Amino acid sequence: MCLILFSYQQTPGFSLALAANRDEFYRRPTRPMRFWPEDPQLLAGQDRREGGTWLGVTRSGRFAAVTNYREPPDTRADRLSRGRLTLDFLQSSLPPAAWIQTAQESRHRYGGFNLLVGDASGLWYLGNRGDAGPASRLTPGLYGLSNDVLDTPWFKVEEGKRALAQSAADGHPHAEMVRLLRHGQRAQDEQLPNTGVGRKLERMLSPRFIRSPLYGTRASTALTIRANGEVAVTEQNYTYFGLPLKRQEFVFTLPGSQGW
């Protein structure tokens, strides 16, 4: 993922409302979101190159999502795939507080990442670059995450958080959440970060929805967990230059009909 906007225990009736874009090279093989045949409890897309996922949720209410940290390529031969972090949490039985401590001990083995994991017991953030610091349990609020640490005030993050907050008045409809992710306005040059990739690339990467010949937004996901335990997920997939492909919708209820 390259943009995650989320309201955590902030909107009445919702435990979590999340809108996220996955940006990736078009040539990277991917399976769209589905319940995995080998693990029917798991709803997630899959990176077919490394086997992990960028975002997923389980029927028991475990949730995880990851973004990369923008930096020069990590060429270490023993570097682990970031998508395995999310998959490991989703398939683990450890409580998030225990699992995140284990992940913190091994975070140096991965390329730069920002990770969100949680269930009804709490939502956690862990990064391994910049001033991310140790793992932290999040308090209720409105958050944004791109390719720097949590709530770094990039143009796409700040404007996206405002758009997500506006959707709360309408009850976070998934169609509106997917639409706000498709916003293609670029930042002005004075609003661009300096992450070391050059001004031209910073411009191309600055909108919520990215289009280019080789790289762009591959999927937009809206996910809501209501206080009554209903989990709803919509995934809109895209091909070259943002041309829409299949849209999928999933709805299920958590055990005991209780949200987070």
C-alpha cells in the first residue's frame, strides 16, 4: 500500500473506517482480494512474487496493512518481504500486543515499512525508518499513512484525511471512499517532500491516485468494521493508467456480532 487513510473509533457506529490505495509496478503479478482457498478465514489480495499481502482481514477480526518507506532501493540479499509481515500477523494466533513486540525485534531485516495490525483488543503501528520509534498502540482518531511515518503531513495524506472525515457524515459509503481515493490532483512544488528520488518523481507520486506508464495505483480498498460486528470490504482494481477492472465486495459478521 502507498496510502492508508483511517478513522479508528472516531465515527459513531464504526470501529474502523479505512480507505487505502495500493501503488505498484503494473508488471508485478498480483491476485485480487479473495478468501484464500488454503486459508478460508483470510480475506486479502496476494503478491504472487513474494507470497505476502498488502492488506487483509480475517473472519475473526484480525486486520493488517503495510506501506513501504520511500528511500533508495534496499539491495540486501537477505532482506525479507514486507508483505510477509502482514500475512504472518493475519495467520498468527498471538494477541497484537505480543505479536508486535516480536515483529519489533526483527524489523531491521526488512526494507523500510510502516505496519498497522490489530483486532478488538487494540490497533498498533510499527515502522522501521525515520522517527517511527518503538511500536505504539493507537488511540481513537483520524490518521493518514503514506511512504513516511504515521501522519507525516504530505499533501495526499492531509487532503485525504479531510476527505475521509467528510465521508463520515454520510456513514462512510464505500462508493464515496473509493471515489476519494481516485483523486488525481498533484501537489504544488512547494508542497512536495524531499525523499531523495528527485523532483520529477516526487511530482508523479504526490496525488492520492497515481498514473504513469510503468507504475501506478493498482487497487483501491474501502474497509469498514461496524460496532455491531459487520465487516464490509470493497476492492476496485485497475490496470495501466488507472483503467478500472473488476470491483469486488465482501460482507461478513465477526463472532459474537461485536466490533472492535
